[in-house]
Amino acid sequence: MITVEAVTDIARDAIYTMIITSAPLLLVSLIVGLIVSIFQTVTSIQEQTLTFVPKILAVFITLMIGGSWMLNNMSGFMVDLWSNFSYYISMG
């Protein structure tokens, strides 16, 4: 039987891994959105589709650059989780 503390530790590690893994994509999207917003304000261009294309391209480029790190980060978490699987089952 798995304990509450073990479940809490697994959940905490999973949330931490998700935050660390998604942070580069979210930060790039935020920065590009801010730059496009400033550009729209300065030029008085209020086209809604102008914000999507640069964000999509920036996120895609970031995914191409950091994708292997993100995959290794997620894979490392899963390897740790599965390698401790017998420990979690034998708790109790």
C-alpha cells in the first residue's frame, strides 16, 4: 500500500517537472506576445491574426532548439518513477 507521503512526493515531482519543462515555451510565447503587442500599439495596427503567427513560429523554433532537453527531462522523470515502482508497491 502506497502512503500519502509517497503520493505527495510523486505529485510534487510531476508538477515541478511540468513547470520546468514548459517554462521555455511559455516564456518565449510571453515575450513574443509582448513585443507584438508593443508593435501593434506603436503602429496602431489592431489585426488579431498578427499575434498568432509570430507566437507559433517562436514556439516552434524554441521547440526545435530545446526539444531534446525537454524530452530528456520528461524521460528522466518517468525513468525515476518506474525505477522506484517496486519500492512504491512494497510500502506499507
